[in-house]
Amino acid sequence: MAQRENNRRGGPYVPGALYEIAFIACNREDADTLTGLGFPAVAEWSAEDTELLRGKSVYILTGEEAAARALYGVADKVYMLEREESFTLTLQRCGLEDTVKIITQMYMDAPEWEPRHRVARTAAEFGEDDTRFLWEPYLPIGDYSVMMAEGGTGKTLLCCGIAASISNGKALPGGAEPGGGRSVLYISAEDSGEMLKKRLAASGADLERVFILDRGDSLGVNIAEGFDEFAGTVLSRRPALVIVDPWHAFIGGKVDISRANAVRPLFQKLSGLAKRCQCAMILISHVNKRAQGENANNAATGSTDLINASRSAFRVIFDEEDRAARIMVHTKSNYAPYGRSVRYKITGGGIAWDGFSEITRQTLEAAARRKSTPGAVAGQLRELKAARANLPLASALMKAAQGIQTPLRFTYEEFRSAHGEGIFGGESPKSALDGVREMLVEKGYYLKTGVSVRRGEQVCRGFLIQKITVV
């Protein structure tokens, strides 16, 4: 800085290292004016000047952000001067005395500059993970889940069925009792409020606890450009569950939903909103069959980031054995082991839960690879499992329970001791027993593994078997 060429008045630029304060101007003319008025200033600042200003108070004119960033932490203080016109014009307009007063006042009022940055917290500052579920493990609280469904599978009916159970306080399949009815917000771009009400009522919903933005009321909702309005709508009701049907109808036309860098910030906002509201959120997606391939989660419309950023996802398919039934297959689970595939039937304009299905994510992906159907793949797996069944084990179990009407309990070790080391066929006892379960059911026997068996004061793991009497 001290080695610059002469300024326009013929004198050298002021060496900033000789002063306790220095000004950095936007142009040479302002630097000359400030210097002539007694305020040491330079223009055309470069990074090599940084060390000359170490420990000094530096005043930077608005627009010189690069200089401010470079000097932050090197200079003692960095201040930002706000001005509406050049100091040269101020001098010409106001005269020497008033210009000095103006600059002095700016100097006194200048705010200390700090870089705009995100504050990263230490790991120790965070609390413990307390992930909870509205419906375990399908709907985590504080995040969003994705439902993928083809047209005609009854995705809206399923959502109305889930909403009904949440609103009336009834347990969902495999889930714990929710402890009372809670509110649900349903935002739809496709259905009228009257139709949603009809479907909710058919599934037994508490209609006073389900709030609806139907295809008319939701017109103009834009998560990308109007997120504050969307968040305000959700927070105004504080629902336990938010359903967005379908999600891509509320993104607007300016966002390319196939690009990860375009949609990921939106998903981050939705996750943050769910956490703030302490609710679960379902984003419904139509299915893009061509994109599925060997990954069941690639079936969702738009960028794969929809699923990547979600913590849970499920796919709705037809049950090939009963066209009135549908299967909800859990295809992603970050917070807990995968849930069993839930089966439900469409009846009376609503749904009725109908147990579980053997179809899994692996079944869907195997069907895609083989260009087959999930039902056909599941049947092949059943046949393969039966072919591999341990026939000596099945025979020993039936013989042990033959003619006895009460349940028999065995520890794994005592059954091995009674029938030889090879009775479980080299598998773990539980796996071997589970492998012959269907065969035993067909023969009229009930088998349960993983039960507690008491032997004196000791409790061991084992199994239970019983001959079932058919009346």
C-alpha cells in the first residue's frame, strides 16, 4: 500500500501502516478526496495490502465486501460506511467544513462489519435423538414420508383411512394405541372437499378433527415461492398429520422437479416444518413405472431426491389374489427396521384393515428384474421355501406333539440334545423352525418361535408347538 504511485494531486498515497485507522474507498477519486480532508484512504485495494492493516481499525465503503472479508480477523475492527454519493460530489456540493462534518459523523456511526455465515454448533450442544412415530415405523414425527401409488390403487382412500384412525384415536395396523384422537390436515389438488368428507366418513373419521384444503381452496398454494403461507397454514392447525396430495402439484411451474439441486431445498424446508410442528407428513407421489428398474423407490415422480431426503417411504400396489384388496409396502425406513406390508380392503367407500402381506420391497424389485409380478415372485419364494424345508425337523416336531392337546415348550438346546446336532440343518434354531412353519400349519400344528421357556430358576429361549384340534 505504501508503494503506490502518486495520486492526482501529486502526493503519494498514504501508507496505512503509519496510521491507527485507514479508509478503503471504491475509486481513486474518493480516495484522493478523503486523504486531502485528513482521512487516510486508499483505492484499488488488493489482498497483498492486508498485512499492512493488521491490528488497525479499517473503514470500508459499501461495495467492498471482498476487502471486508479478507481483513476480518486481521484488522482490529472492520467497519462499513454507508453513503449515497461520492465524497468528491459531497465536497463540491457542501464545501470543505460541512463535508468534514459529514464524514466524521459517518465515521462515528459506522457499524462494525461481521461476515454473514451460518453458525455451526458443536456436537455436544445437540440433545439426544428422540425420534417418535405417529405410526411406527411408517410415519416418523418431525419428518416427511412418501407414499407412491399408481392411479386406481386407492391412494386417497388409504390416506383417508390413516387420517380416520388418527382422528378417532384408533390404533393403526401393528401400531400402539395413539391415546386419543388428534387433528389431521389434508391438502388436495385433485379432490373436492365433499368427496374427501365422504371417504373419511366411510372409514370412520372424526370429521371435526380433519381439516381440508380441497382442490378449490388449495389453488395457488406454492411451497417453492410461498413457503411462509404454506407453513402458516400448517402451524395454524397444529395437526398430528399433514397429507399433501400430490406433492408436485404445489411446487409451481418454475421448479424442475427432476433436478435434485432444485427440489432438495424444498424438502429441507418441509422436514424443518414437520419438526417445528411436531407432526408427521405424507407427500403423495404418482408412480413413474419406466424409472423403477431394480430400485422400488425410483418409481416416485420427479427427482430421486424426493426419496433420498425422506426418512420413510411406502408403495401401494394391487393384491393379485383379491382385486378388492391393496398392499402398502414399506420401501424405505431410516429410523427403525422395515415395517410389515399392510393389507387393506376397499369396502363401502372406505377401507378396512386386513392384516399383513408377505410382499416386501425385495419382492417388488425381484418382480421388476424378472419382468414378472410381485404375486408371482412371492409364490415362487413360498415354493422354494417349502422345497428347502427340513423334513426331519418337521417330522420330529409333529411326533413330539402328536396326541397332546396342550402346548409343549422346548428350549432350542434340549430339542437339539434329544434329536441330534444336525436336527436344525446347520441353520440357527429359529430360522430352521420358521422354515417348516407353513408345512406344520398345513398338517394342523401351531408353532411359535422365540418364546421364553422356564427350566427351574432359569429362563431360556425356545419354541412352542401344539396340535390344533379341528372341530
